[in-house]
Amino acid sequence: MSGLLNQIHVEPSILSADFGRLREQVGEVIAAGARVIHVDVMDGHFVPPITIGPLVVEALAGQVGEAGGMLDVHLMIERPERHVADFVSAGAALVTFHAEATPHAAYTAEIVREAGARVGVAINPATPPNVFAELGEAIDLALCMTVNPGWGGQAFIERSVSKLPGVREAAAEGVAIQVDGGIDPRTAPRCRGAGANLFVAGSAVFGAADPGEAYAAIVRSLQGD
Ligand code: DX5
Ligand code: ZN
């Protein structure tokens, strides 16, 4: 399962799903081939909205696990080190926290790994990638935000494409490179060309009439490179 992070994957983000039909919507993208499901946790402090907590992670863990998939939990919360254990017990296989959200990135990474999950660190568009070099092999994934975090459906920040090679360079060998925000069949291949291998897409998948087909369209856009 953890090997999924080093492959090319499009990750549907449930932030844009219909929460009244969450299992059904997740089932549609799993049926279309999705194996890494992205869960956006927001606390009303690090970012203005409040979204999902461990209860929703727990509600999806069985369904995703049975399909051989994993839950990727993106924490947009202050002091993430205080909440890691709850998300891992709920079923998070990967926990990503923001470098801007804690003075203790190395300590938080250690807590995630000791809890038994893979470790991701995210940076906002205005944050330089050198934190990834500092963390070295303490992390499994580097998330380069391609919008400012907080909402789905924002426009892709174009200069992310020229930032990605620096992220790849700063991250240790074998660390997965993820992009999140404004990813669709047009932007995904450009990020792939700049070094990303994991592509989070919310509104481009769940904003479509057929989420399974919309997921497949992004996968197709990445093929043949
Ligand atoms: C934004 C979240 C994203 C969000 C992306 O803060 O981290 O995961 O779901 O949404 P789209 O794909 O609509 O930009
Ligand atoms: Zn996200």
C-alpha cells in the first residue's frame, strides 16, 4: 500500500464531493481506478474554513482499505503534532502537515512515522522549498501547493510549474512530489513534466457530472509522457 506514493496517481479530493453521498462518491472514483483518496482537514485557524475531522476518516477507512487503497490526510491545521495520533488511529495511511503550521516540523514528522503512517510535509505557494532539504529522509512526500490552501475550485498558480524542479531538487531521493490545487487535464501534465508524481484534484473530479470519468480524464492526460 505504501508503495502507492512512489507511483503516478491522481488523487480525488473529497472536499468537493457531495457529503450527503460520500460513500457513493468515493465508490465511483474507486471503481474508475483511484486508489489514493485525499482528505482535507481545516481548523478555522491555519485556514479560515472548518472541514473534516477523524470521524470522517474513520468512516471511509474500511471502504478505501478494502479496495487496496489508502487515505491521504492533508492537515491544514495549526500545531498538527497535537492531532496526528487521532488521525492515524482513524485510518490515515499518510499524514501531511504544513511546514508553516508548526515550529516543530522534524518532531511532528517523527510523531507521524512513530504512529505508523507515511509522512508528508506541505508548503504554501509563498514558502520556499528548502524545508524539504532540511527534513531529508524524515519525510516520504513533499506537497507543493499550487493554490493557497483553504478552498477548492481556485485557479492554478502558474508559477508553481517553475517552482517544482526546486522542490524535486530539495527533497531527498525517493520522496514523492505531490501537487494540490487547480489540477485538471490541462495542468496535471505540466506538473508531471516539472517533476510531480501525485496529483490531487477536487473540483475537476467531484465538480463533474461523472466523477469516475473526470478522474479517468486526468489519468489519461498523464499517459504517454
Ligand atoms: C485546498 C485543498 C485541496 C482542494 C483542491 O486547500 O488542499 O485539496 O480540495 O481543490 P481543487 O482541485 O478544486 O483546486
Ligand atoms: Zn489538499
